[in-house]
Amino acid sequence: RSMCCLCGDGETVYSRTGSCKKCNGGTDSTYEAPLKCQARSSGFIDDSAECTASCKDERSMCCLCGDGHVVYSRTGSCKKCNGGTDRSVDAPAKCQARSSGFIDDSAECTATCKTVVSEKRSLCCKCGSGKVVFSKSGSCKNCNGTPDKTYEAPEKCQARSSGFIDDSAEC
């Protein structure tokens, strides 16, 4: 079965084979990928970027609300942002509801999210057209408008990371 993999470094990746080989730091947990991303499904879309985005849709998130405050969303919906969401990033592994190390402490996760969201990070941006693009600056300007959703890019794609690969196609 194809799987969504929560890696030890907090990243979420899609694994067509279910092996989670892309998790360089080991795998915290796995869960079944959506039906459209199941390799043996008749409706299989064979789009790794879209399937990774679908896996991340099921992630706990740190949300920067339109009014400037930061909230932790266990479900990833950012519903507490009544005025809309400016951007959202994956919550740290300890705050991921599907993680084996999940701490289930909303106050601590909210405090952690305030630190995570305030950092300028490279992002994967899901544009209104459905296309997913990499934004090294985190601005998502290649969407030609406000993106529908943003996801934190993997650590290797973070511009200030020591292991930065500077390869937009791979990121």
C-alpha cells in the first residue's frame, strides 16, 4: 500500500511503495495515503507532489492568522483563524497528532508554533490553479496571487539550512 510517512525530522512525505525511504532520519509513523494516491487504485493520479500535498493536508499545523496571531491546529484546518490564514507550516513532530511522540499539550504546541511561524522559511505553495511550486523566499510569488495553501519545504530546501541543495525542481 502507498503510505504517508511522518519522518523523524518532522517532514511528511508520500511513499508510493510504502517503504518511506525518503525519511532520511527514520520514520515516526505512517498512515495510508488517500485513495487517489494508492498505486493499485483505478483512480491513481501518479503525481508525487500532489500526493505529498494530500498527505500534508492531514497534518497538525502552526497557523499565522490574518489578524497576526498564531494558533496551533491539531487537525490542520486552522479554524481558529476566524479572519482567515496568512500562512501555515507543519507543526513540530512532538505536536503532530499522528506522531508516536505526540505530547497532546495545546498550550505548549501553541507556544512552539509562535517560534516556528515567526521564522522566515522556504515554502511549498499550492496555487489557485492546483499547481504546487517551491518558494525559496517563502513569498509564493510564482502563484500569481495568494496561494490556496502553504507548506514548509523540507529542511534540505531551506535557504538557511547547512544542507541546502538550491534545486527548485527537487524541492
